[in-house]
Amino acid sequence: MKIAVVDGQGGGIGKAIVERLRIRYNDSVSIIALGTNALATSAMLKAGADEGATGENAIVYNADKADVIVGVIGIIAANSMLGELSPAMAAAIAGSPALKVLIPVNKCCIQVAGTKDMTLVQFIDEAVDMIDRHMRCRDAAAYEGMD
């Protein structure tokens, strides 16, 4: 399974996501760090991502190649992250057939009704749990198809 982690600015949230994914899955998944800038990509690579790529073309190119895309909710909003996330990036991520696991943060001028009041760390843990449930369902479906 290929999990793409998208982040920008300093890459702190992406770094935390990669760390949690690496702890949960060790080397059983491939993690690609997709940064809107080199600093973000570098932080995610240091956290344990297998590969990294930076910029608009890298994100647009890789969005369709991932099984799961994870990041803050702003990764599907044009011009979010102080303008680092271009309309083309947002469209590629939103249009990807990959499962999108989005972490609600209020910095992108997007608020999601019904979300619980949790810390960023708790949201990241919940995001990793969602990916885990997705993987188990996918594995179960593949196993049932073997009959």
C-alpha cells in the first residue's frame, strides 16, 4: 500500500503523521512525502518517509498513484497554506481515486461541523486509525475474493 502524506510550510504536521504511520506499520507500507516546499519534504523524510518529492508537479503527478492521501483539510482547498497549495494541487488531490484522510485544522478558513474538540495529536492518531480500518477492510475484501 502506498500512503502519500501532503504538507507544506515547515512540514511539522506531515512529520508527525509520518512518524505515527511508521510506528504503526513499520516497513509494511510505502510512505511518500509530498511537500509544497523543500523544508516540508525534508522534515517528512527525516521522520521516516520512504521517498519524497516537492512542488506542484510532484503532487499532481503522485496524487493518482497513492492508495491513501493524508494531510490537513486544506490540501483539497486551492490557495490554502498561505498560498502554498495551488489550485492544480488541490484539484489533483481531490480528484484522486485514493482514500483521502483529512485532518481538520482551522488555519485554512475551513471549519467542519460535527468534529470533536481534540488536540492535533489526537486528530493525527484518529487519522492513522482510519487508515488502519481502511487497510483491514481492503485486506478482508481481497481475502474473500480468493474463494
